[in-house]
Amino acid sequence: MDKFDIIIIGSGPGGYVAAIRAAQLGLKTAIIEKDNELGGTCLNVGCIPSKALLASSDHFVFAKKEAAKHGIVLDKVSLDLATMLGRKDKVVKTLTGGVRALMKGNKVTTFTGLGTITAPGQVRVQPNEGNATEIAGDHIVIATGSVPINLPSMPFDGVTVVSSTEALCFDKPPEKFLVIGAGAIGLELGSIWNRLGSEVTVLEFLPRIALGFDLEISNLLQRALTAQGIKFHLETKVSSVKVANGQAIATATKGGEELKFEADKVLVSVGRRAFAEGVGADKIGVALDERCRIKVDEKFRTNVAGIYAIGDVIAGPMLAHKAEEEGIACVELIAGKAGHVNYDVIPGIIYTNPELAGVGLTEDLAKEKGLKVRIGKFPFRANGRALANDDVEGVVKFVADAATDRILGASILSHAASELIAEIVAVMEFGGSSEDLGRTVHAHPTLSEAVKEAALAVEKHAIHIGNR
């Protein structure tokens, strides 16, 4: 039986990053993945393929509707969806192959098959074909991620009623595409198919989209997406989805009125759930919470000695970058180092166009906590680079402590929000103030100047807009 210092079950962003860091720390490391390709949901059927299609579909819209403004004359722009999907698959293959190369380069032993903990310190690996392998490890990290929630009233059939996985590979844009759930996944996939010609309707139980983000800024996002052609029905409760002859009919209620929605494809994107089936954690007594997530302490230890868990399978936001940081912190703690994750500064992103990014407290949440705050905002329409780019939609918003000026949170609506938020995260990590950021030199002309100006606006010192 092969013996390892650490065994990691799951090769998504949390798992493979943990494996690399463990190897860097000199630990003999094994990683187990039940699928043929490494990278987990994120690389194979989540973050990466969706961003590839978002980029391609955005180019398609530019070619059809925006290029002429720039003096670029394009005749008979048409969609070659097969090529677009092929490019997406190539991006995925490049990155998953890169992860496998990283495992080899860091001397991490890779096992393909279902990893099941049979006892503390012991794991059985059952490949799809052939005999099982038994391995041992002083420390076992569960990093098996999450899967889409499948509701009994609208079960996935993989063809007409689909999860995010199938919605990444339709062979043609559905004429009518119904999205149930206005979170990041629903909005991003709805955006892709809207850009490619589908009539997209989003149904949301809550009175708003993008729960968890700043309400003011998410309302601006909804306005932008509506202008792009997406239809929204908020405060709408879907009771069932029925399929007949390849067509779906969703039944919903709104304000006491029953509504029917017909669609060629229905995406059910009402959230994800922790996935640890087959891992054997429950069989050896690992404690779960009320949502079937693995319970861990501040050092990612379960109640069973030598068993740890990270990422989507434990409490917290289901984000790839959260899982990565937990993976690094977990193995550093195992190695006797001071691993740490600052959960107060984990950014969230919705990759529509414009993108919505947020970190820390929203204005409403800060006020709910009884905090006195000052707000600073700056619109991209007043930013020179945004104007030159012909991309002026959006705003930067800061929430700062009224007494100390410490940045408590921020939101950005912009086509580059996912990149611009990193600067604010860094300043917040070091306990910085809005003045600290506002007095930092930013190159001109850049979109990041809007971040600087919004920070200055907290104390009404913004230069390129009026301060009120």
C-alpha cells in the first residue's frame, strides 16, 4: 500500500492548488479525481467554459452592433456556433492539460477514480475500469466541490430542462430560453444566449437580481441587461416545469396571478449544493451541518482526526478563489505554518457585460449592522478611458466607516469590474482607508482612475465630477 503525507480527494481549484502547495512544502502528495480530466467543475463545465463563451458572444455582439461606430464595416455577420463551441472546448483542454502538467511537475501522484475514505488514514480508489487501489495518508483533505441543485418540481432531463453543464453546449441558440434564478450562473448563461439570438426570460423568486451584491448597483445591472433584451419577472415563484414534445411549460405565480411560460430550453439555476457522495465521510463519522456540508473548525479540521475539508463542500461562498485560498491555508496549517483566509475580503463577480463585482459590506448590510458610513461614487461616463473605449456604462461605489474612513466594502459595475476590484481587495486586506486609495497615483488614462475618484468622493474630494 502506497503511503503519502497528504491525500487530496477532488481536483478542482481547491484541490489542485492544495496539492501544489503541499508539494512545495515538501509533503508527499496524492490527488484523486473521479473524472478523466483534472480541474473539477470550474475548469471543465463552469468558470472557464462559461467565460470563453461570454467572450465569444461579446465579440459577436460587437461585430453586429458596435463595430460600425468605430469605422469598422462588417457585412453579413453570422454565427458559426460549432466553431465557437470548439474554441471553448480548446480553452478547457488547454487548462486541464496544464493542471495535469503541474501535478507532474510538482511530483504529485495522480489517481483517476472514485476516492472513498474507508478509515481514518486510508482511501480506496475505484477506477471506472479495473481493480481498486488502497492508499494511506497521514492527512486526508476532502475537496469534492458542489453540484447544481435539482428540484423535484423541475427535474433536469439534460435536454430540455438543463443545468449549467448542458447550457454550455446547445447545438443551436434556443428560440426561447427560460432561466429560473437570477444569480451569477443564470445571468451569465442568459447573457450568452441572449447575445447569440435567443429570446431570454429570467424568473426570480426574490424582488431583485444578484442577491448578495449592492442593491443599488444590481438594479443598474438589471437595467443594462433589460436594455440588451433580457426580460425579467421578479417576485415570481415557479411551481413546476413540464415537458411535452420537446417543449417546456413553466407554471409560476406572481402577485396571486398564475403565469405560464413556454420555452425550448429551461435552465434551472437556483443554486448549488455541497457534494460529498461516495467519499465515505459519513461512514466514518464526519459531522455534517443542516445543509449537508462538512463541518470544520478554523483550521479546516473535521471532528475525525486527520480528515480535513475545503471549498464548496464546507460553509461559505461557493467560489473557486475561496476554495483556492482555503486549500493553501489548509495544507500550510498541516505543515505547521500559519495558514489564514480573510473571509471579509473575498470578492464576488457576475461576468455579464457590464460585469458586477463586489467585496466586503454593501451599504444596506453596513447599515443593518448599525455602522455609520460614508459613500463615494464615480460614474464611468466621466472617465476618459471609458469614453475613448466607448464603454461608459457603470459606476464605482465605496462604503467607508464614517469615523475611521476604513473601507468596509465596494461595488463596481463595468465591463472590467472583475479586474478593477482586485485593487480594492488589496487595500482592504491591509486595513486601508478610502483616502489611502484616493491618494495613490493611478496612470492616466485608465479605467482604474474611476476607482481612485470614487475613493476620493467618500470625502467629497473627487476631481472630475461635482461633489455633493
